[in-house]
Amino acid sequence: MSGEAGANSRKIAYIEQIRGLYRRERTIGLVGCLLGVLLLVWARYRMTDATWAMWLAVGVIGASWLLFAYVIFRRTAWVRAHPFDVNG
């Protein structure tokens, strides 16, 4: 039973390590999306004739989503390079 418990604890540690990868980039992407949406709403309802702000907001949101995609590809590459080994 202790062997199975040890394998489970190693697997949990492995999953937690994966979840921690690129956390800063994910946070930046989330904040960027939020700021882009706020800018888009602000430009749409508060500014008159501000197409530049709307395009800037769409650019910020797009860049944030590209950052999310980058993180997904980098984490996938890390997992493929470091597969979970049951034997430790």
C-alpha cells in the first residue's frame, strides 16, 4: 500500500509542478484580456469617434490570447519532454 501512496504523492507533485509552469505569463494574459475588454467598453460607450481605441483594445485582447496559446504550447512541450515516471 505504501508503494501506491508514494506513487500517488509523486503524481500529485508532478501535476502541481505542471500547474505552476508559466503562471506569470498566464496572469499577464488574464490581466491583458481584462484591460482590453475594459478599454473596448470605455471606447464604445464613453468616447465618441474613437476607433483607434477600439482597435487598440482588440489588439490587446488578441495579444493576450496569443500569450495564452504560447503558454499552452510551452507547457505541452515540457510535459512531453518530462513524462511522469511511476518508478520515480
